Amino acid sequence: MGLGDFLKDQFIDVIEFVDDSPEKLLVSKFARKGDEIKQGARLVVRNGQAAVFVHRGIIADVFGPGNYKLNTGNLPLLSALAALPTLFNSAIKSDLYFINTTQYINNRWGTKNPIIKRDPEMGIVRITSFGTFSFKVNNPEIFMTEMFGARSLNMTQDIVEYLTSFVGESIAQCLGESEQSIIDLATHYRQLSSMITPYVNEKANALGFEVTSATIENIGLPLEVEKLIDEQSGIGLAARDMDTFVQYQAARAIRDVAKQPGGMAGIGAGLGVGRMVSEVMSEALEPRTRKSAAKKNEAAARPKESVADQLIKYKDLLDKGILTQEEFDEVKRMLLKEI
């Protein structure tokens, strides 16, 4: 080290931090030999930063964006803790940390375990959910005390992972306590997200950070529950349009029987099951009145549908997503075989 560098190090000290890393650092410690801060040192805190002085594990002075000449006037707590001379004539030893106060966006959260929820329509159900959230440090002093100090989270990745688990846990609790039905929750993601943010921040603010946004991308149910919902949809379809439901049952029967030993040999039995189910549901759904009997007689008197007409109806089920392409192709093959 030359004489010029030595004098510069002793009398002109500019303390600042510029983050040129690919990923933004949340906390960066100022590195200087012996951690000494010289008399009259200048502290430069850029926009989106805060500077925190820590003396022997105790949070002292905190600086927001600006340009400061360090002395006992603007370092009152540190001066008292270190018993500095009034004129700040000697170097002091202290840890200095730069905190990034800009937003960290697009952080993923998810429920580690299914959430047990009492649903007003389906009873007790298990749900899973995931989405994204953004956060920023809004109180550097509390953040350094609660997160960096008490929890010994020193690396940016460790801190973000903790916050991710914290946000996921808070959102899971919010979903579990919600009195809305699962169906209503799944159709109001945006509205639910706006309600969740204040809920999460009740706990986040106590850790020195703020969740600026929390979005839900999906709320899922167990496969067996989804199957029950599909069955209920089928029953609703039957109540509105029995003819369509008969075709639906027949197509499902073809698919299921084709998977069994004997394959397509049982297709006729499968179609019979479909018709039998539809007849039972018809009797349950339609009151036994003269009007109902007249409808049945009228239906019996109608000429049998042509293959083309049947194909058109099955094609309509395909377009609506009720049948898969494979199921439609199988039904089409069977109908054309009868010609």
C-alpha cells in the first residue's frame, strides 16, 4: 500500500454498497479490515437501501437513502454503546449491514401438506394450493432483529425460503378459516388474493417485512372428491336433458366394458346398463302423472333415430367435452358397424 492509499484510508473513507450480483442480495455486510470506520467517514445509502449499524450484537443506528458524514451527532446510539469521544476523533469498530428494501417478486409458495377445511356443501375436505407472492423489507431494524439475528438466517436464499414457508403457512390458515365453499373460492382467485394480503401482513409486519401481493394460482381437491363432483355434474345433466344423459351413460359403458376381459364382446351389455340406469333415473326425476305417461307414449311412437342422427348427438357430446375423442371414435365405429 502506498502513502497516498494509506492517507486516503485514514482520512477519506466513503462507505457504500453497489449490488452487481445476478440475483439481488437481501443483506450485505460492509467488509473492511478490522471493521473500522474512520473519523469523518461518509456513508452513501442509495435508493432502495437502508444501512444498519450493529455493535456487539445490538442494533444501533439506522440510515435511509442519503449522503451522511458520520459523527457523534448522527450516530447517537452507536456513540453511546461504544463510549466514543465527543469529537469522534478515534476510529470505531462496528458491523455495518446494507439492507435491500426493493421488492422481491415472483416468489413461489405452496401448501406442504393438505389443508383440512370444513366446507358448507361437501363437509370436511382436504385441499392443496399454490401461487406467487412479492415482498419487501419495510422495517430494517425489526427485520435485522427478528430475521437476521434471532433466526440466524444469514444467506439471502435462506431468508427467502423462510419467508416462502411463512407466507404459505399463513395463506393455508386463511383458506382453512374461510367460510366460503371450495367452489366459490376456486372462481374468485383475484378477490381472494386481495383479501389474503392484509391477513398475511398481520404477521409479516412483526418480522419487519411487507407482503406487497399474494396471488393464488390453483386450489386443488383430492382425486376422489373431483370424481364425485363429476358425478354430480352428470346427475345435473340428466335432470336437464335425459336424452343426452342416456348417450353419456352409453358412451361411458362402452369405454368401461372395453377395458374388461372380453373387450368389445360386452358392449351390448354395457349399452343395456346405460339404458337401465337412465330408465331408473327417469322414474325418479319425473312425477308419475298423466303428462309424464303421455310423454313416454309419444317417445315410444317416434321413429327410431338414424345412425346419422345418433352420430350428430354424440359429436355434440364430444364438442362439449363430455366424451373424449377415443370414446367418440369407439361409439362411431359401433354405430357404423350396425348399418
